[in-house]
Amino acid sequence: MPPLLLGLLGGSGCDAVDPEPQDLPDAGTPLAYTVDRYDQTFDLTTREATSRLWLDVEGAREGCLSLPAPEGVTDVRWQGAPAASTRTEEGTLEVCGRSVVDGPLWIESRRVVPETTYLYTQVGFSRRPDLHGDLFSYLLGWVESCDLLGPCDDAPARLAHFTFDVTHAPGQVVLCPGSLSRPDETHTRCELLGTRAPTYSAFMVASHPAWKRTRLVDSEVARVELYEVPGGLLGPALDAAAVEDFLGWMTARFGPLPYGHELRVAGAPTEWLGMEHPANIILRDNLPLLPKDYANMTLHTLMHEVVHQWAGNRTTLASARDYPWKEAVAEYLTYVYEDEHRGTDAASTLAYWDRLARTSSFYLRPGDVPAPPFISFVNDVYGTGPMILLLQLESLVGRPQVLSALQSFLAEPGAQSIEDLRTALEGASGVGLQRYFETWVDGAGEPDWPFFQVEWREEEALVLTVTQRTVAGRVYPCVVELELQGETGEQRQRVTVSYGLEPLSATVHATVPLPPWPVRAVTVDPGNRLVNRRIPLFLWEPPASGLALGLKGPVEGDAVDGDELEQRSVRFREGR
């Protein structure tokens, strides 16, 4: 599965003699604020970090601020002076003071970042050996996680500016977000002061002593630098011409790269396939050796992370529950490019999405009480997300309309929700999608995906009857592709049957011209374009209580998919 990262705040400290903290007459007044900029320093050897948060405070210039923060924050200062009071409790740092200097308010603090990771992920700070035994160091944040390593507003919708000053051993190669410079052999500085970025992807420091830099792409569109150890696998697996062409394809539709002309791509021993950071992409270093869920694992993953520079970074999530649209857009645009430029690569992508979608455990906007664990929920959207939010709508409203909606949706920096995506799709297509989203996107419990029974009879034309089955009896708006099959492998023909956006019945009828051969079988969704159970022998029957499951054998006229006759288990899990 794709992406994660965690953040840490560093910043400039104050070396002057400390002024005495002032009395605060009304220390309990809570102050509303937004963080405009994070200045951060981090020492890779000692793990010591400092942070300076520049705040836009509404109203009064004295009172108390509540900032998400971990335990262990020390030396908290208010505009350079010791704070009147500080207290850390249950993940919140409360700091009180009075502004005695004109201009923005800033809060400074220090912390030693633990070498630990969270939630069975690489989120946190870690040092991991690569295949050659060299240690890769990674400060990694993620959605609602930047406060694990320092004071930080962890809301995904917040966009801010950032600077990083990283101290490291001589010769260590360090990457961080934004423009990069190396003042000397033990310091690296990054500045992200143009286009703002979200905290969930901007808090990152990555370092490796053996990285060598090579130029992958150098064009008017972008300069792509590849950071990899000697003998690395990514460089030989990446077609530079294809990378350059994809960057041109993206920028022609969505504008220049949001974080500058240079894009840095690095290989490292990470748990996930890739992770987007502003102006940086970290790829798993053994991607070319992994099972080929995509036709070209390395190129597909890189293109996916490139899309995130626009979809997820410059345009961020309105809330954590909007995570599905970010991954859906990255997957979908990568697929569209593959479909238009890379022959059969797109078919492998659709087959992988479909396998994931058929075993999903949650709806894209789950109404479960309590809500599912976030880490489980986000691991579940990589098939259903692109298929439901975008791909299935191609058949209902058209690909040009879907792409036009995405151009509108990603046009400006800011935060967007799944509901905002629906609005953009409706605006581009001119049709209402409320019913579609209510059935496909919203729900509680294990998704009640449909499966389809097909009957046919041959008269002067071929008459098809398609019946949609679900546990709860809901009828999904969709277009169903069918493949008519004769007695030989060459006798195949595809047709579509539409339920439309406002289906009135679970059964639809269609009449199509007779093929020049007798129809012996019909396969549902041969192109993997529709989320459905695709288990024609598996009938779900809601009983008076509990759930009864009935299996039946095929009868004449049933749709039979030959590679699925063994799929009779209630649930199965595929490796992610």
C-alpha cells in the first residue's frame, strides 16, 4: 500500500540571556490560532530537535494556546521569553504568555525524538539497514501524526510553510521538503516557502550515507534527480523517457509541479511502496523484485506519487475521513495515462484494483459505530477508492467529464473533501450523483457489494436479462459489461447493460444483435471495471435472524466465470 509520514518540529533557539517570565493577569483566556510556518532543526546523530511555530492569533495578544504535542517537550518559550506557564497532558501542550513584541507570535520548544515507530508502521523516527548493511534514517509523519514528535497542528486540512535545518555526519546525504541546499558538509537546509503544504506530508527528513545522485529527467517540465545506492534496482527499472512523458502529461492538465522545478526521487528500505513529500518521493528500494500487482511496479508507483504532488499535497484532505479521494485520484490518473500510453499496463492495474475491492471491509465513508481503526480503514481503500469514486463513473458520465472534474477539483491550493469531489463531478457532467454516492460510498459494516445473474435467450436478437443481487436489497447505479462467449476461445463479444444513475429495478433487460455463433456463456465484468462480488454460485439470503448462505450449481443460462468456480468461502484476504 501506498504512503505514510510523520513530523518533527525544529527551529531556531535563543542564545541570549533569558528574560524573566511576566505575570499573566488572565492566563486562562484560550487563544484561537493557525500555524503559518514551522521552522525546524534536527540533529540526526543526537535526535535533538527544536521548533519554532509562527502563529496567526485571533483577537487578544495574551492568554493560552493549546497545541497538539507529545510528552517530553522542554524549554517552551513565548516570543523568546520563557512562557508564563506550560503544561503537557493527554497529547496537548498548553502554553500561556503575553505578546510584548509587535508582529507575529512565535512559540519555541525543544525535544529529543525517540528512535521508535508507531502503529506497526514506519511512522516516527527509525534507522534501518538496507541490503548492503548501510543505515537509512527516516523521520516520517502521516495523517494526524505530526504531533507525535513535536508541537504541531495535526489537522490534515492545515497548509503551512516550512524550513528544515538538519545537522548530520560529514558525507551523509539528506533530503527534506522544498528547495534544498548544503551550507557545509554537516548541514542541509530545506525551505518550503512558496506553495504551502500539509503537515502530514511535509514533516520528513530522509538520509542515507551511500546515496549517489544521478539525473533521470532534465527538461522544461522538470528536473528529476534519482538518489540511490550503487547497484540499486530502481534506476535500471525506470524508463526515463516514460517518466518525462508522464510529467508532461500531468503538467499539461494540472499546471507546473507545485513545489518547484526539481523533483527528488530516492530508494530506501521502506515498508510501503512509496511516499509523497513536497518535492521529494521515497520509493521502496526493492520494488522491481516484488510480485507484479501492477505491470510495471516501479514506474506505476513513481507516477502515483508524482500525482500526489498536486492531489494530496497542494490540495490536501479536508479531514482524515477524506483519505480515500487522495489515493483514488493518484491511482486513477496513473491508470488513465497507462490506458492512453502504455498498452496493456492498464489491464493489470484494473485487475489489481478489482481484487482489492472485492475483499474490502469498509465503505469509503464508513458509518460504523465505533469508527473503524484508521490504519485499517486506509489500507482498505486502494481498490474501492479509484474504482468507485472515478473509474465506474467513466461508464456513466464519460472519461472527459471525469478528467474535467479533477482539473477543477485540484485547481487551487486548499482542502477538499469527498463531498467536494462529488460536487466537481456533478458540475463537469451536468448530472446529479447523490444516489450514486449514497449507495456506493456511504454505509456501515462489511460492504454489501452486488453480484449479477444473467439470463439470455436467442430470438431474432439476443435478449439479456440482468438481475442485481445484494443482501439488503439496495440497487446500485452502474453500467455492467458482459462478455458473450461461444464454443471456442475466439468467439467472444462484449456488450454493456446500464442501470443508469437512478435505477428503478434490480432487473434490467437489453436486446443486442445476435453474434454469428451460439452463445454458450456470459461473463460479468470481464474488464474489471465494476466493484462486484463476481461469485455467481454464491447466493446471499437474509433470513429472519443471522445470515443464511446458499450455494447452487450452475444451470443453463447462468453466467459462469471459469476462474472463480472455487471461490465459495465467505471471506478471504489477499496480501496488500
